[in-house]
Amino acid sequence: MKLIVGLGNPGREYEHTRHNAGFDVLDRLADLLNTGISQSKFNALITTVRSGQETILLMKPQTYMNNSGEAVIQAVQFYKIPVDQILVIHDDLDLPVGKIRIRTSGSAGGQKGMKNIIDHLHTQEIARIRVGIDKNPLIPIVDYVLGKVPAEQREDYQAAINHAAEAAKASMTMPISEVMNRFNRSR
């Protein structure tokens, strides 16, 4: 079994904010797979899909960003999912809007949801897709990440969401190293 996790905050007030890029990607992935993510389990909204012989669990933790690891660890322990079969999708302040980067491991880089997952799984060896949201030194980080993407950036932001969803879909059938080679170079 594989696990693909999109990070964000639950609730209407957080919909389509920069910090919910992971949720936006997972929703787009669900659209590509003709499914919805509505079952409640593990303090998350989940669904399972099949890809060949593989079962993939799609997850949107409902624990709020900073406690995302609580939902992830429940699913990992329940299904005995190996860490190398997990892909986390989250926003990244250090990438420009419209860019994504895929990595097989690394620190949380200040992303508190990713840090919480690393803390719960006791490893940094977790594949992730980082979706660029940029930053603005004139706006406090909390206000910035919880803000909506402005009109002039929406096209680039949506392109990144679509690109990340395609990468996540590709990860269902190919090794993450191949996904990195294919999707880190494009766009």
C-alpha cells in the first residue's frame, strides 16, 4: 500500500489559501482519478484507489497543519505502510509561485506540518512534493500563508497545482526517482 498525503487546514476559512496547496493538489489528483476524498478515518479525510495491483490511500489530515503527523502515523501503523511508500505534498515559501520540487528526503525547511510528520515517523527519509507559494517580506509569515493567492498569481499557482497532481499520479506507478527526473525538469 502507498500513502499520498496533502497538507492543509480544514474549514471553509482556509480553503484555497497558500497553506492549503497540499489539499488543492490532492483534490486535483482525486479529479484525475475520478474519485472524491470524503471518508472520515484517522483524523483525516481519505479514499483508496487502485493502480494495477497497488492500493493507494489518499489523505487530507483534519488535524490542522501543525499536527499533520497525528493522522499520518495512525494510517501508517494501521496499514503497516513503509516510509518509502509515503508521499507528502505541501506548500513551500522558498519556491516561487508556479514551481514545484520533488525530493526523496530532507528537513522540514520550516514547514511545520512536514516537521510534525518527520517527528512522528522518526525519519526525514520521506518523499515530498513542494509547491511554491513564494513569500513577501512585508507580510508576517502566518498572515501570508493563510492568505488567498492573489489574482495576478492564480494562473501560475493553478499550473503548479496541476503539475504536482500529475507528479503525484505518476508516483502511483513509477519510482519516485523517475518522478523527480521527469517533473523537476519540466516547467
